[in-house]
Amino acid sequence: MIRQSRIVLLSAALVAISLACSHDPEWHLAMNLNPSDGHIMHYCEGWHTDSFIGDESNAFFKDYKNKYVWKEPANYIAIVRHQNGVADAVKVWRFKHWGLSLLQRFSDMNPGRRIETHGGDIQRTILPNAPNMLDDPIFSVDGDLAFNWGYSNNGARIALNGSYLSPRNVNDDNTHGLGNHFAIEPFSCKNPTMHPEWRHEASVIQDCPLSSCKKVKIQGTDHGTGPSYVTGPVYGQYALFVSQNARYFPTIGRRQRLQTIIRMRYK
């Protein structure tokens, strides 16, 4: 667990959200994805490495990864969709195998293709006015989280098994989630710079197989120059939180910012 000293407000080096219960459960910010900040968090960008991405002052505004939280053992994961820190949707899942870090989970690329949670989401909170919920890659579908979904020469780092997941040897460019790349080596990332034109950070749920579909809808501008990519609206930023013992994420409200309902802590 994180030491209880040196509580620092509004610094996102490590985010701990304390709920009212006897075990003082905490949520720690591991990653934030902004699909239009000029940095593409594609399949081979940072997910499997022990590194920082971005800086804590912009943790809810740009792409961000905290390497210390990335190495913490985690039993629960929350994905929070937010608009520059104002949350409009939350899902929480329980990991199937407890005590593994995100670094361990995302480094497991071969064979990869693991359903990492079980039982579906244990919390789902979506504000009534939250937009773009019909094809959001996280909040429009049910099921458990699939990590490192490599198929042929393509991959998505996070998808849900309630949507279509491509078979291992099928090159259909049709699994859509977060941290995506077509024409890559998804089982090793040995050449992470190959085919930069097919990188994309956040997709939407769609049935767009390579053989018949020539317009792949992408959220925002954080994608390569692939001729079939269609730039669409940003549904929100996606923040990943992990915890060892917190089963539920704090209630979100119309005007609540993530920075105001959390306490930030340094290692």
C-alpha cells in the first residue's frame, strides 16, 4: 500500500480516492488517454514498458501514465470517462487473477488475448446527459475486459468481450477499443515504429471488416494517416484507476471534477 504521509492536493503523480469504509480503500490513477492531444497511445506505446508518459500537472488533460502505479498489485480496475476532469461515466471490474500489476498484465502479449476480469462490471454509473453512449468502446457494450487482443498483424490493448473480438489468425481490422494499431506485431511489439499510418488511440464500436469497409471511425485526431480512417468527435478522455481493495468508485455528479473528489499522494 501507499504510505499515508505526504498527502499532496492536485498533484496526479499518484491518485488515491478514499471512500468511507473501515478499510480505507483507495483508487490510484494509472493512466489517462486523451484522443486529441497530439500524442498517440497506440498498441505499442508504453503499455508494456516501465516508463512515465506525460506529466502530473496535465494528468486529466493529456495522455498520462504513472509508472509507479503501473507496477502496483491490483485487484480492481475502474475506467472513468471524463471531459477535462468532469466525469460522466464509470465502470468498475474485478480482476480474475488478483495481485498482478498492469505492467505484468500488459506485458503478457504472447499469447496475450486474455479476458482479465470476470463477472462483468460490478459498478456502472452513467450520467443521464452523457453523450455518445451508443457506440462508446467501453460504455456501450457489456462484458469483461480483454487485454492485449492481438489478431493477425493487429491489436487492441483494451476491448470488451461483449463486442466483437477477432479470432487470432483473422486479419479483419475489426476489434475496436483503446490503444489500437493495425499492421503491427501485436505479440511482441518488436518493431513499434512500423506502419505509423495505422495507429489510433481510441476507436468506437462498429462493424467495419477490412474486406468490405473503407471508413473506420476514430475518436479525435490521435491517429495515423491511414486512408480509411475517419476522424470523429472525442467522446471523452478515459482514465484508468486501480485498487487493491476498493470495489466502488465515488459517486460522480454533473459538476464534480475528479480533482475535487480525490486526494493526491506521492510515493
